[in-house]
Amino acid sequence: MPVLSDEARAKVNLTLRVNGRRTDGYHDLESVVAFADCADRLTLTPGADLDLKMLGPLAEACGDTSDNLVLKAARLLADRVPSMKAGSFTLDKALPVAAGIGGGSADAAAALRLLAQLNGLALDDPRIIEVAKLTGADVPVCVNSHSCVMTGVGEALQPLNLPKMPCVMVNPGVPVATKDVFAALGLRNGELRVGVTDVLLQHRWPDGQASLEDWVEALAASSNDLETPALRVQPVIGEVIAALNATNGAWLARMSGSGATCFAIYENTVEAGRAAEKLRREHPGWWVHAGTLS
């Protein structure tokens, strides 16, 4: 059978509101999510044995492959699909690890898409949806990799039509554990960060005809609630945001997810490209990507 291949696009949280912590310990979130044009690449060679090989500039940072979400997702799906066809995965790792851009989750979602293709399953098959939720909170949104409003613990997705957003993404090369950031946020089980009315009232985002300027204005009125606790965990995040704000034409600079990756939105790709060149010159140890979000 032919080798199958797919891209695992980086996820960017344009906003992230933490409404509170549920009694079961999970946090209730509301986030506008977009996807970048930078990605890992995952291939699947059909065969009898399920395994994973790692390639690429950032492969070593992924650690032991036995803990990788690609294999976790595949094993969970195999438990639910009798005689599931699988094989050998190869992951070309280009995205930073523990970076707040859902790299591992995107990889797992790509694995589910490849296994669905190999086994003739639809992406809305209840077993695919169930496994995505069980694999990780960011995996469901990465399965379709489409801009949306993500709520709950990541399972409720409302599609959005975003304009192309020229951007620069920067990671300072320092991994940040999500659990450490939520610990720094310090919510107790059952504690709300906002009033009940705020939780019930959904934020109104621009419609599908809105311009980039309209979207930036709306996004600027929101925030990432994890940015402040993440700065306590890794103060270098503040340096990254300051460096992005110091580039010409940066309309909005913010941290994505639980960090340490940050992004800035620009009026056009030329300005974004110039900003990226400046950041690479001044911070040669940082991972810098210029492209678009959508």
C-alpha cells in the first residue's frame, strides 16, 4: 500500500480566557484559535507493526517515542476499531516542543487523519472524536485544523472565518510545561475567575466579512489569561513580547497557549518578513517563523 502523508499545522491561541476550574480539576476555557502555515510532517507506511521514528531539527526535544501522542492516539483508536490497519509512522519535527502551539496535539491529530484515511473512516466518526478527546485537550481542534472558538476543556468548537493574518511567531527555545503555568494561575477546584453572567454571555466576534483591522481591534480587546502566570514561570516570555512590539508594523503581540511561543500580527507579509529578519539578527538562538494565520 502507498505511503500516506499529512501536515500537522501549528495551533495559535489568538485569545485565551480561563473562566474557572471545574470540580474535577479541569479548566474551563474560551479561546479563538487559528492555524499557522508552519507544521510538522507525519508519514504512515502501512504494515503489521505500530511504531514511530523521529526526524528533523527538533526531534531530540521530543524525548522517548513511547510517550509520544502519535502512538497514544493510534493505540486508543486500535482499541475501538476491530482489526484496524496501521503501520510505521515517521515524524519530521520542525515545531518547538512544549511551546504553546499544540505541536504534539497536531501530530496526534495528523495520526488520526492518516489512520482514518487508511481504514476508510470519516473524521466525524464517533470513535475518532472520542480518541481525540482522550489523547489531549488540544487534539480535537487540531483534527480539522480550522479556525474556531474553542470552549469547555477544548471539546466544544464553533467554526470561524478568519481573514489571512500576516504574522511572526517566536519561541525563545525554552520549554514551558502547561501544568506549571496552570499551577501558577492558582485556581482551586470549583473556583470561577469571572462572574456567572460573564460565563453565560459569549463574546461576539466579527463576522465572516470583517477585515483584518476589525479582527485585530476585537482581539486586542481580549487577552491571554495565562500570559501573566507564564511570565512567572519563564520571564523570557516578556522579552519575546517586547521584541515583537519593537518591530515596525506590529499591530498586536501576545503569547499563544501556555507559552513560550508568542506571535505578532502585521498589516502585510512584507512587514512580517522584515520583522522576522530583524528578530533573527538580534536573537539568533530563537526560533522565528514569518507566515500567515488563518
